[in-house]
Amino acid sequence: MVLPAPEAAWSGPDGLFGRLAGRWELLRRIAPEGELRGIAVFSAGEGGRLDYAERGELSLPGGFRAPAERRYLFFPRAAGFAVFFAERPPRPFHEVTLAADRRGRLLGRARHRCAADLYLTSYAFLPDGSFVIRHRVRGPRKAYCLTSRYRRAD
């Protein structure tokens, strides 16, 4: 099977944002324990941005289950994007510069400091049209990794 080049999967005429728009199945693994299953939607926002909204069910050890949701704003940049928390006013989270690798992926990394906590984030847009966002979080009272996998839902 021949996979499309990153240009076909994630750039092309309407670019990364055009490919992200729409509904995605979301599976988030929370290490050391837990997961979230749900749907994420990227929709057109003001000034060319994408509004991100996710809803799902959070499952933790001991049978705990609860609804969960999260919102961000994605703004296009020349070689990537900037992510803001969807607050009033929007608050910066991180900026990502993307580059293609030899395996046909578009990759990017970002950092965010929140008080004593450090969030190290990686993005991988894959040749099959799916993508993965990984947040590694370290701090005085935090040590976990969120790995979110997205597959087109529509």
C-alpha cells in the first residue's frame, strides 16, 4: 500500500487548516492510568482560526466515569499554528512550527510553562490522514502523559 506524501495528506490547496476542519474520533490515553473516548470538532472561527471543541467520557481506575470537554482556538502561522485556551480574552498555550520527515509525517513540538508545571507537547500529522497530540506534564504534583489519537469521523 502506498501512503500519500504529507503534501497530499496535510497541505495541498487548502492547507493544514482545511484538512483539520470537521469531526474526528478521539481516543486519549492517560498514563499512568485512564482514558477518554469522544468526538472532537474543528470549526471555522473568526479571522481564519479554527475553534476546537471536544466532548467525551473520561474513565479512570475504580470504575470512575464522567463527561469531559475541552476547548481551544487554533490560529494559522506561516509554518504551523498557535494554540490558545478558549477564554475571554484568549490566553496563549503554545506555538508550533511543523516540518516534514522522511516517513511522510508533519511533526512539531511546543512547550508551555504553567506556574511550576512544564507541558511538553508533540504533534504528528500522519500520512494516512490521522494525527496524534502528546502532552507530557511534569511538576511538583504532576507526572502524566496524555496521548490523543484522532481519526476522521465524517
